[in-house]
Amino acid sequence: MPHLLIRGVEAEKLVQVSQPLVEELAEICSCGTDNFTFECLHTTAVFGGALVPSFPFIEVGWFERGDDVRDCFAEAVTRQVKSLGIREVEVVFTTYEEKAYYIDGVRCDRL
């Protein structure tokens, strides 16, 4: 973990930066690359009576690591995604609590 839920970015494009991005994020978070999941969500956006492209929006679910790590993480994600020719990206963090996160039915604060 962290989990990145990505919408508004085509999976075929994200593949181009996925390896360098996960390596950079692992360094920022001081963990292995196998701790991350990236999921591209296929969405349909509607505005003004028409179908429009989905806005690039990335939700990061994780255990809090502090302001400095969060800032570096958001900057890395934004820079890598913008390198694909995407003009604007928004990143939001959802913080999980260990007592409310279960792995195989066991609370993380009890592992």
C-alpha cells in the first residue's frame, strides 16, 4: 500500500511512466515497489448535456507519512503524469487508520 486510483488518464499512457513512478514513490516512502497498487478507473464524464473527457484526478489511499512525504509524493505523481502531455492533475489523499484497515480479517494495528 499505498493505493492509487487514477481516473482521467488512459491506462495505455500511464503504463509509460508506471515503472519510474513506482520506483520514485518507493524511495519517497522508504518501502519496496511491491507495496503500491495503481488502478486506472474507466469513467464517463457528463457536462452540459454532452459526454466530455474525464478530468485527471488521482486518489491516494495510504497510512499517513507526514507533510514532507505527502508533498514529495504529490509532486512526483503530478510531474510524472504531466510528462504524458496532460496539462493539469489533481491529487487527493485519503488516510487510513490501522485500527480500521484489515488484512485477511486481521486489523493492521494487531499485526
